[in-house]
Amino acid sequence: MLVGLDIGGTKIEVKVLSDTGIELFVRRVATPNNYDDFINVVAQLIADTEKEVGAFASIGAGLPGAVSPVTGFIQNANSVFLNGNDVVRDLQKITNKSVSIANDANCFALSEAVDGAAKGSSVVFGAILGTGCGGGLVVNKNVLTGKNAIAGEWGHNPLPYYDPAIDGDIGTCYCGRKNCIEQFISGTGFAAQHNQKNQTKLNSKEIVDLAMNGQIEAKASYDLLVDQMARSFALLTNILDPDAIVLGGGMSNVDSLYSDVKRAMSNYIFAEKPSIHLVKAKFGDSSGVRGAAWLSRR
């Protein structure tokens, strides 16, 4: 039995899977806005889960942040009250369980590598393209975290082959750098580029819908997105050469991207007739908590 927690800004979800990945139990509660309440709410959620499914010894948890390898404290979490706290130690103490924590993008990639769209693949990169642009790397069904706990953070590298005449200038990323991949191929970045160029206020879905209906400006923005995604994923391929790249988040629902981006990637990959496996996540929004459950195998 595998138990996973998905710790988000508005909700905390617990999901229990069988050893073969069958969903046995799920429950959600609202995320508190302070640390003490958070620890107590999770402890109660775990106690309630144990009453429903029976005893278990370990928990996996995913959150949009990471455990600092230097301090052991949470860093870069969007639920800012978690930052600077030893969540692993405190949860282990109050639940009397073994606790493993990973970034939510890593959990997403793990889920899809174990029994999702990339099942059977040795090296899997998971990319979440939504409000932001997160990434996770899994090798032989194990999350690769890295010495600095930033493995997979490819969204905050510069867009490959950046050309201001083609890609434009949409200012500085929230991380303080310019021309981050996230500023271009996330849903937010894609919309920002189009709106800046065309003086509109459309969201990414509206722009894609217009492009599919032949609207000239939207089609130009879509074609640019395809090329920017191709450059970004080709960079990954030239370094990691993954067996599969799995997409999640809002932009993953644009079905035409898979064939269009694969075709364009061939222009940037350092191989003749490259084999590219670019696929949509099997479990969608559930991949994060499923990956957290698989994380509990540790």
C-alpha cells in the first residue's frame, strides 16, 4: 500500500494506491495559512486515512518547492509558510511515519514513468506547462534530485537560439533573469507574447482556438510557440537523450503540439533522424499525488 500527499496552495490531497497502482482511497482538505495548523491538519488527515485503509509505515509528499540539501528545510514553496521549516522531521514526529518529500514536477515525472504514459522507459523527463514551466527527471523509476535539489529546473535556463527579432522581449522573469524558457512556452508566457505583440488580452486557450480557426496573428503566435518548444526540448534531448518527454499542465491539452513540435525538434537535435517520444500525461492532474505515493516506496 502506497500513500501520497499533494500539498498545494489551496488544497492538500491524500491518495492511497495499491502496490500495482490501483486507487484505493482519496480525500482532500483545505490548505491552512500557517505552519502549525498545516502540521496538525496533515497529521489528522493521515490518522483518518489510516482508519479507512489500515496501517502503513511511510508517506510520500509532493509540493511546489524543494528540501534544501544544505539545511534540510523547505525552500521555494508557493505556500510560503512552509519555507524555512523542517517539514520532513516535523511530519515524521507527529505521524510516526517515514516521510519522503519531492518537488511536485518530480512527482509528476515519477508517476508517468512508473505506470503512466512513459511506462517502461528508463530515462523520463516530465514537463508541466501551465502557469509556469516545471520539470522533473526520473531514471530507472527513481527521481533524480541533484546535489542542489534543482535537477529538472530547465524552465529557468535561457531560451535556446533566442533572437529578439523573432522571440521579442517580454521583460524579466520573476526569478530575476531574462529570457527564461518559462517566459515563452508556459501557458502564461505564450499568452503574454501574443498579447504584447497584438495589443490583446487573450488567454492561451483562446489564442490556440483562434489559431486552429486560421486567424493570422494567432497562427503566427502558435507557429512561434511550436518553434520555441522545439528548441527547448531539443536542448534537453541533446543533453539527456531521454526515452520519453511527458507533458502536463494546460498546454499539454493542445493535441496538435505533439506532432508539430516533434517535427520541428528534428531541426535542432544533434542526430540524424532522431527518435523522439513526446507524449501527453496519462494521469493528468492526478499525476502529482500518484507520484508522491510511488515516492513512499523509499
